[in-house]
Amino acid sequence: MKGKPQKNFNPILLVLSAPSGAGKTTLARKFLEKHPDFGVSVSYTTRKPRRGEKEGIHYYFTDPQTFQEMIARKEFVEWAHVHDDWYGTPFSEIERLHGQGKGILFDIDIQGGVNIYKAYPDRTLLVFILPPSMEELERRLRNRKTDDEKTIEKRLKNAQKEISIARDKYDYFLVNDDLEEALKELEMIAAFPQEG
């Protein structure tokens, strides 16, 4: 019925944050494969499209001036400046997905997660994904073979900082030791949100 939530309507904004190497993106992808009642909001970015990326599917690609105008008009629930480019989550995407009767999963940093919570405190679940240990995190980062020693050290320092911030701000900590177990825990969190 128009204007009424669908039977399986899930208004949750499920925010996943984690240190680099904790397996957040893999976990998010697995969750979305199993739960078509959740969608992912498409962010705006000022960076150029990479090969295979499509407008409106991977990102909305825009220029820095337009992005700044959108900030001035308060169109973003959160935004960040990363590696010389801007990225932002527009309120319109959240409303679009809710209009389709979907919950929304965010694979986002802590700062973005906190801003989403501030905008939608009664609908947001903040979940911080942890590696089994800092040693395991270091092992994963080294095994990726994508970063030099300096970058790995920086990522490990950032992880300590992020964990410390998440202790105060996030609702749940989820250890990603075994992907299938972590997925089950995430499903339980999404199905049984905290009471007030």
C-alpha cells in the first residue's frame, strides 16, 4: 500500500567501520548478497571514474565546485576530503533507499559513521569490525602486499586510534576471525537492534 512500509521494511542504517585490513568490505559484500532488503547508498565524489565504474551505480561523479555548493546547501549527511578528492553521502540517497523499503548498509570510516548517527540517532546501528588481534591485523596488511613499511606502520597506528574512538561512540564490536561467524553475528545485530 502506498505510504505504508512494506512487510519486510527495515529502516536500519547499519554502519560498518573498521581499521584497514579487518575485512569490513568483504563482510559488507557477503551481508548484502544474503540480504536484498538492504541497499548501499551511492556516494558523490570529485575523483575521476576508474575503468568499469558507472555513474549512479558506483558513485555520482562531480566537480569540486559543485561538491562545495552541495556542502553549503547541507545536502550531505557526511563528507570527507581523502587523497585530494571529496567524498560524501547525500541525504537524498538515504531517502531514496528508504522509499524502496530498504535498510541501508554503510562501509565507512568512524567520522562518517558518527555523523550518520547524529543525523539519524534512532535508526542507526554503529558496528566496529575488529581483527582477532593487532598481530593478525599486521599479518593481513603485510600479506596484501599493497603497502610499503611506512604505510603499514601508519595503518597500525591509525587502527589503535580508531579502536579507542570506537569504544566511546559505537554500539557493537564484532571480531572478524572467521568470516561466516562474523556474518552470523552481524545478521543478529541487524535483526535485533538495541532498544532505545
